[in-house]
Amino acid sequence: MVAVFGRVKKQKAPRAAGETAELRQMESLEVWAASLKAKQLAAAGRANRREWSLEGLYWLAVLKGKAYTLAEDTVVNTDTIPAGYLVVKAQWLRLEQRECEGKLRSYTLLEAETLIIVNKMVRLAGLRFSPGPGGPADRQLRSAREKLYYIGLQTHYSLERRAAVKTSLIKLVWRCVDLCAKMCVRER
């Protein structure tokens, strides 16, 4: 591991009087989960490179309620979510246009409900839909059933940056796991 990452060097940084340490990862996850509520816009990151061409590094969803801990193993689509995981009910949004008038991305809400693992969400507070293109010149014809939701490009770029960091961290962890496994095999 030293050959790959170099030697680890501990550093001490003094804190101001009365300043507390940052939240640990699990505590921050629980704080994030407690902040989730119904009708909130959220994003979930994807680590599967094959899906990036569909919509990008993240999926958007509208939450259906508050986050909760699963009491038992649950199957969602083809995935099994173990008991004890923090999850939230949601509906996915499908990307309709990558960029329409007004530099907006347009989405439609899918009917099916799903469960999202809170730890797979992009932790970016304050996500909101943008107002759609308006006025007679920008008016778009669509069926009465189909409602379009919009996010601005700046929101999209913020989500992509956060999802990219999360994805690269996942890749780094798996690379470390692979290297450790290879080193263990060589030592035997």
C-alpha cells in the first residue's frame, strides 16, 4: 500500500476555543436522513459507468416521505436491501431534454414508487425545481397528463460535481480492496 499511496503522515490542526469536531460519517448520514421530507427534490448517485450515458452521474427523484430504517431485508426490483439500512420512498424523474430554452433540463415524474438507500444519495441540501420557460414565445405544447419539471444548468453542474466525487471515492475504495486482495494472494 505504501508504494501506491505513499507514507501516511499525521497532522495536528489547532481548533478555536469552543469549536467542536465535525460530525462523523454515520452521524452526518443520520442528520442528512432526518432532514429529508415529502415532496423534496433529491438525487442519487450511480457507480455503474454503463448507465452514465442515460442521464449522467445521478438520477433525480421526488421523495414521498421521511427516511426510515428497514426492519427486515427488502427486495426492490432485483436488489436486496439489508435490514438496518436507512431508506426513503421516492418516485424517479426521467430526463426529457438535456437542455431546453432558458438553459434548463426538463424531466417527467414516473408513476412507480421505489426505495432509495439514503447513503447512495448525493448530499446536496436545498435542491429545488426551477420555474419552466414561460411566455407565449416559449410555450410548449404537451398532453394534459404530462407535467414537466425543470432544473437549471447550475444545479445540474453542482449535482454532477458531487456525484463525481462520490463515484471516484467508491472507485478508490474498490481499488484499495483489489490491491489488498492481490497483496494477500502474493504473500501466501
